[in-house]
Amino acid sequence: MSQHAVTVLGLVRGEDLGTTLPHEHLLCDLGCRYSPADDEKSLGPQPLLADRWRLLRRPAGYRANLDGTSVESAIAEAQLFRQAGGATIVDLTPLGLSPDVEGLKRIAHATGLNIIASTGYYVDAALPQWVRSASVDQLADRLVEDVRMGGAEGIRRGAIGEIGIEGPTQLELRCVQAAARAQARTGAPVFLHVVSGIFPQYRDSTEDIIKLYAREGGDLRRLVLCHQDGSGDDQAYQESVLKRGIWMEYDTFGSEGVFAFGDAYIQLPTDTQRIREVAALVSAGFASRLLISQDICYQTAKCSWGGWGFIHLLESLKPRFIAAGVSAAAFQSLMRDNPRELFSFA
């Protein structure tokens, strides 16, 4: 019997997922990152193109750049992906980033795309009081209910995550425990928001988190480490992850500026670096454990705001992957076969 993926419109056969973006944010509010810029009041609700440089310089300094809750805007952007040959978008917007599964259902109806919603808990600072006072089992029960029954909305989630870990704080570790327990009960994939890709100093704590997840019963072959762009400077780290069957996700293609991390802005890798690292991993025999996506969350990433949009990998980067030694067949596997294996669990 074929395994199915869980979309907001129901079960879909894994082989029908087609070209898939496994880590995006069709609808989200990144307000937990907000740190007002001095000149914010001089910008309108959607800044002019001439103002784009300000948002790129300090992306979390402008509230308008963090508010991605418009269903109409998401439909327009997702339609472009559909027109480019895309078939499935996974929205990894957890509690703390204003998830909207009913809005995702509207997007699926309007575009004809398969939309997979997720359930999870973002970083400590973004989470409400009830999460702080809940037990690990209570947190896990909430995740299981969302995957199996669709929670209060009756719309099933097809992934767990992204589980936010940046401390890690004790609350974030409890959320990892809950995600692992929920994974064991549902079979759904788990996505961990970790910063070990661009920050080597976090790789030891990421290893501790992986061990915690495994101790709680989570299946390593259903575990995804997000934001691993830039980790190619440490081959031993990458192999230690991949040889255990853990998925390594390069998911910020198109973002070559800065990332708001606390009070600091961190330089992200370039697409050239990302492609080079993915090509090296494909050449080393790890193609079947890699995922690629764009993690669109800032509004400046959208086509309507002058960004690359959801079509970047298909429209701009595919020839560059091929030029770097990743065959067209291997690129297709990264975008079709690997997501199909990961999300087909029902």
C-alpha cells in the first residue's frame, strides 16, 4: 500500500507530491525578531523599491518586513511556483510565528498546490505562557492531536516543526523532548531549527540535542536539521550527522544578506557557497539525505517586494547546480524524491 503525505486538503500519495519546497513560510509573523530601526516611521506598509536597501541592511528593524500574514499575497507568490513547475510547499510555521492552517487551506484551493502544514514550538522568546507551564507529555499530546486529528481547526498537520532551538534554554529542550515523543507516536518528520550551520560553536550542543531526541524515542531517519547552510567547513560534523541517517537541510537559498540573531546581524552564506557545499555532499554519496529550500519569511524575499520568491531554486539556481556538477537527475531527486520519502508516513 502506498504511503501518503498529510496535506491541508487531505492525504496525497507520496509519488504525487512532485517538486517540493520542504521548508517555507507561506503565512507567518516574525514579530518575535522585531527590533525597531530609528527610521522605521519614514516607511509605508510596503516600502518603495528605493527603500529596499534599508530592509536588507536591518531586516528585523521594520515591522512591515516581518508581517507575512496576508493570504492574498501568499496566493500570488505561490502561484508563481506552480507556474514554474512546482507542486508542493511545506509551511513550517510553528506556534510563536502565528501559524494559520485555515489560511493555508485557502491557498491550496486557490493555487492547486499541495500544501503541508506543520505543528511545533518556536524559540523560547516567542512562546506563550501555557507552553511554559505545560509538561512534556502535554506538549507532545498537542503535537500528536494536530498530526492525527487536525487540532481545533480539524486540519491535519503533516510535519512537526520547526522546533526552535537557539539557547538551548530548558523550555526549548522540553519542546525537543515533546517533538521526539510525538514523532514516535505519529511517524511524522521532525524539523529542528538549529544554528549549527553558520555557527561552529553550536555544533556540540546540536549533538546533545540529537542525543536527547533519540533518548525520547524519536526516529533519527525522520529528523531534519534545518539551516545547515555553511556547515561545509566541517566535513567531520556533516558526516557525523548524515551517516546516522539524519536529514541535512540547506534551506536559505536566495538569502545572502544578514540574519537577525539577538542584537546581532549575522552574515549568511552566498548561494555560490551553498551550491558548492551541496555538490560536495552529493559527490560524497549523501544525496539521498539532503533537502533544499528557501525558508522565505522576510517580505523582502518575495517577488512582489523585489526578491527571488519561491521560484528561485527552479528558475535561477538549477543551471548553477548543474554547472557545479550536480546532474539534472540528481537535482530532481533533491526536490522530488527526497521530500517524497520524508513526508510520506500516513
